[in-house]
Amino acid sequence: MRRPLRFAAMTGTRPAAGGGGRAVVTGVCLGVWLLGTLLISATPGATQGRFRISYEVTSRDAKAVVLEGRVFNDTGRDAVDVWVTAEAVSASGKVLARGIAFVGSAISRGDSVRFEAKLPSVEGVETFRVAVSSFRAGGDQQSP
């Protein structure tokens, strides 16, 4: 004679002794904490916001728009491998065109470097937006 199957989740019985449930909850909490820490450290931090950028449109024709400017390093540390992203933005805030430009291999703290960014020429551009999109903090020791 066969016995009917019972499911612990449906009957309200506790899992077998051994604390397996507590370990799972601890593991999940630790995983969520680690993921949050990684996401926060992967996003641009306060240091990224301490670059100042000045620019002007120096050329505009049917094919391209050229922005020339300077990136000022106010981060308090040297910046290495600095790149900027320039965007052409519509009145509603939509990005219509984008260009990425290499600024320099190193910008000392308190110094500035000139850049030139080219974007495709498109209709409906209200303004431009330029930001440092990538850099590494200098002064870090690297092993050979």
C-alpha cells in the first residue's frame, strides 16, 4: 500500500534540524550586500564630479560639429587615461548625437588639458553636454 505524499511547506512543519534556513538567509543577505557594494563602486563617484569642463562650439557644418575645450582636474589626485563624452541634446532632453574623445594620458591634480570632440551634425540640437566618461585615479602602485 502506498502512502500519500506530504509537503513540508504545505503542512507547516519545520525543516530538519541543522539551521539550514538561517544559513540561507545569511547567505542571501551577504550576497545582496556584496552586490550593492559592487554597484556603488562601479558607478561614477564623487571624484568624477570634481572635474570641471569648459568648451565652445568651434565648427559646425552639414557633417559634423566640433567642440573644443579644457578639462580641469579638481579631484585632488592625478587622473590617468581621461576620456570625455560630448552629447548633442534636444529641447526635451533627448540625446541626438554623441562623440567620445581622448583627453590625455595624464592630468595632474590642479592642472587642465585641452580636448577636441566631434559629433555628427543633426537637426533639433538645443544644447551640448560634455562630461568626463572615463579615467583612472593616478598614484596607485602597480606591480610589474
